[in-house]
Amino acid sequence: MKILETDELQYRLEVLLADSESVEIAVAYIGQGPPLTALLDYANRTPKSLRVIAGVNGFVTDAKALSEIRAAAQLHIFGDTSDPKFHPKMFLFYMGSRTICWIGSANLTRSAFGLNTELICEVTDLGEAAEIFERWWSQESTEPSETWIKQYSDLSKTLNPSPIRKHLEGPAGPSYTWSRYVKKLKAISQERIDGILQLVDEGRTALSWDWREITAEQRAILLGFDPYSDLGNLRQAKTAKDIFSEDKTYRAARLEVHSALKSLAPTPSDPTDKNFDKSLERAFVALTKIKGIKKSVASRLLAITRPDVCVSLNKKSIEYFSKQKGMTRKDLSEPEGYSELCQWIRTQDWWSTPFPKTREEQRIWSARAALQDVLSYEEWVQQSS
């Protein structure tokens, strides 16, 4: 027997899927996220190998997830959208003569595999769990049609959602400890975390560059060209692209940008220094006074050079921050509003944590404000789905 905690689940799931000839899952709730993605990848690699029984009580299970599973595998639903609930969490991995069974608290959701505090007991099934699943599948659950899923989706948008469906207090909210903040980021997208960390690792050196001559690599970092496209890319910002080109005509403008960013270079007392917020506001003003440096460009440059305290205001993130902070998008884009937003972020529990001990968390900590972009990305994906 093995006991798995939350931070072990995703990796272990992928290991077991790689070794399984077939898989059966019965859970109360299914949502978008890394565990579902891994499962769909498995189903596409191994046709007719996956059977899933999903609960639909309270419209918590994601309609798009149901449709995706139905298209890639075999799907049944248990019961209907009202009580009593179908509430087990059972995963069966068939590996030749051996079957591994998971029983525990985790549903097939992003939160269960990365944010919540969950436990899974991993054991070798001697046939009892498989028999229970087969009974549920053949006698007590039904295959939904695509029409039924469409009706379910429409109803889920109009009826009051179950309390389980509601978000915990906002991702930037004071209830988030450092540990939960890190788990939340990882549950959304490790790939985006890695992309932002790669970007800011390079961007932190920007203050020491020779801004009279910008290299192609430095230009890609500043403007968000591949592979540095996180925190918003500036491909459409024509004048900004000119400023960071090899054209010597824009040398003076580049030096102005450098000067504004350099005014926020870290000091031993910063960023809790009472003068920091005014310095940030002045830097934002100085940047946006330069022809071609729009407010979105300015915030990206600030987030790259000071990812510990600054955020990027792009098309996805500004809507997110507007909801979190309760400010209009227009106010957030003003120097005073942007400074107020960054100051508010520094009041959060997760931001105020001491310097972590592990190398991985130290990198996240050093870019903890800029990584808010990962959370805005999650909200954008949910709205788009």
C-alpha cells in the first residue's frame, strides 16, 4: 500500500498511464486541467482502453470535459443532476496480471491534483474494486448522448452553481499562503511558469545591458518574441519594435527606457521602502511619455526587470486584475492605479513569505508578482472554453 499526497498525484498518474493496458475511473466531478489532459492523451494513444463514470450532481462536472471524454473514450454518467450524489473517487489501472487501484478524496480536477489537500491510497486490487466498477458500468449508469451533454451545458450556465463550483477566495487573496499559491500556479500550468521564469531570468540582466546597441536576443526578450512570449507579446506595437531595433535613430529613446527602468533597481530596503510606490509611479509615467511605449508595453518592461513586485497588464491579465482589485481597466492602466495594484499585491500573505529554502521555490519567489500572469491565463482559458 502507498499513500499519495496532492503534489504526487499528477506525476504518479502519468507514470501509471504509461504502463497501463486499460484504465477505468469513477469520480464525482471532472474538470479541465492537467489530469484530464493526461487522460485524453492516453485515450488517444490507446483507443478503446478508457472507461469513465462521472457524477453530474449540481452541474459541477465540466460539460466540455464530458464531451471530450465521450469523443476519445467510453463515458457513462451516474444518476442525474439532483441528489443523491454519486460521490466515489476510484481509479483502476490494468497492467497485465496486475491491477493498481486508487481510492481516496481526489476527483479528476485541476484543484484535486494541484491545489487542494488530498490523499489517495494506492493498492493492488484483487478483483473487488473491478467488480464494483463493472456493476456501476453495466447496471447503474448510462451513456449520455451529445444532445444530453449540450442540454447539460446550457442548464449549467443558467442555474445557480453548486457551492463546490465556486472559487476559493481570489487567487491573490490574503487566504492564500505561500504553499497554496505555489500549488495553485503549478496546478494551472507548469509550462507557463517555466516560460515566465526563463523570461525574467534573462530580463533581470537588462539593467546592465548596453542600451545603445540592442541585440536580436535582447529585442526578443523585451518585445515578447519567441521563446519569450509570456507576459504578453508586443508584435503589434510597431513603434516599440522600432525603438528596440538596430536603428540608431532610436538610441536616445532606448536610453530613456533604460533610465526609467534603472530607477527601480533593487536596493537593500526596497520594495517595502515607503518611497518605492512613488518611484514606481514615476517610472511608469517616464516610460509612457516615450513615443511608442504604451501602457501595456511599460508594464511588461517593468514586470521583466522587477518580477518580484511588478505585473504585466496585457489583454488577458487586465480583466483579471480588474476583478481581483475592484478597479476599472482604465484606472489600472494609469500610473497611480498601476502603482496601487502593485502595492496591493505586496499586502498578500503569499507575497510576504520569507525567502524559501528550495531552489525551485526560490526562483518562483523571485518572480512571484509577475507570475500572477499564470492566474490570469487560467481565467482567460475558462472564459474561452
